[in-house]
Amino acid sequence: MRIELIPLRCTDVDRGLAFYVDRVGFALDHDVQPGNGMRIVQLTPPGSSCSIVIGSGMGMSDGAAVHGIHLVVDDLEAVRSELLSRGVEVSEVSDMGGGVRYAYFEDPDGNSWALQEIRLPH
């Protein structure tokens, strides 16, 4: 079993698409409109085998925001700096001890993300 797709609440598909592609740097896998007002946009973080889907006509604009999705990164400072330079509001880095650090951001619909860096002692 594998998790490969996470649906996220989205009230404005174009705004969400611009946020994830232009600001966060996700790849646009596909943007299809099969009819009846439905639009499906699938996006994938760089290096990930799990994607997200936002869209319209699928009932996702009515649901609750998803909280605490983790993006695991090798260099938290570099990723945080890149996101800040693209206009994403990212929290300060929190050091949890034991080589684990986090920074947090939200998309325009309140879905929250945690950037997680784990540096295990050698």
C-alpha cells in the first residue's frame, strides 16, 4: 500500500494552482476539466512520489482544511529561504532537539504544511 494522492480543500483553483506552482515550486502533473463544472489539478512536490489534488466540482471546497502535512527536506534553511523569496509566509525555524527542526506555512485555503529536517547524529 502506498499513499500517492492527498486531496486538499480549495476554494479558488487558479489561486491554489498559482500558489503551489509559482510560490512553492510543485510540478503541475495535470489540469483537466472533464465536464459538469469539474476541474482536477494534480501537483507534486519536487522529489516526491506523493501528490496533492485541488479542484472544483468535487466537493472539496466545502471540506475542512488539512493540517500538518509534512514536506521532508534535506536543508531546512535553504528551502525556507527559497519559499520566502517567492512570497510564501514561512515561520521561523523551531529546533525540537535530537536533530529535528521544523518551519511551517499555509496555503491560501488554510491547509497547513510542516517543513521537516532530520539530521541524525553519526
